[in-house]
Amino acid sequence: MKNILKKLGFAGVVVLAGAGTALAAQAGGVSNSGLCGLIHQMYGVFRILRTLAFVGAAFIIAGWAWGYITSGKGVDIEDLRKKGTGMLVGFILLFGIGIVLQFFLSSAGQQALGCPEILQWGMMS
């Protein structure tokens, strides 16, 4: 568990470092036209991926809970340690991907990336 938390912490630092670099480049006047174009062209795909990430996270937790409900026995701590950690990490990853995609597709995320020209495009579809 400690090893997994270290890896997740490292991944968080990498994401924050990348976001800081992107925002610094934006403040320095560097154009994100390629990223804006990608979001504009792949908007429908990103919406589907966002929905699938949230649905996948919900199914992981629901399947885990349903397994314990239908088994009729109490929660086995050893089983919880074996399966629970992986399922929790999977849930967190899928939910995190959904949150990141939601941010990129939102008007606040597009403004943070410097893409004000495509703000209304997402409302049309």
C-alpha cells in the first residue's frame, strides 16, 4: 500500500509540474493552437472517453459492493487487502481521468489553456 501511494504521489508531482510548465508557457505568450485544435477536432471522442471513465469507475465500485452483498458472509480483511487495493486504485485512476477530461472540455479549462475561440463549439453538439 505504501508503495502504491508513493507511485501515486510521484504521478501527482509529474502532473503538477507539467501543468505548471503549461501555464508558464501560456503566461509567456506561447501559443497552444495545436492543443486547441486537437480539443476542437476530437471533442466528441473526449466526451465519450469521459463518460466511459466515469461509468467504468462506477461499475468497479458497484461490482465490488455487489460481490460482498451477495456473498452473505462478513467482510474478510485479507480478501479486502488483496482485491480492495487494486479496485480502489482502478477507481481512482478512472475517476481521475474523467475529471481531467471534464476540465479540458469545460469552458474554464479551455480558457486556462488559452483556447477562447472554441468555447461555444461544445455547446452545439
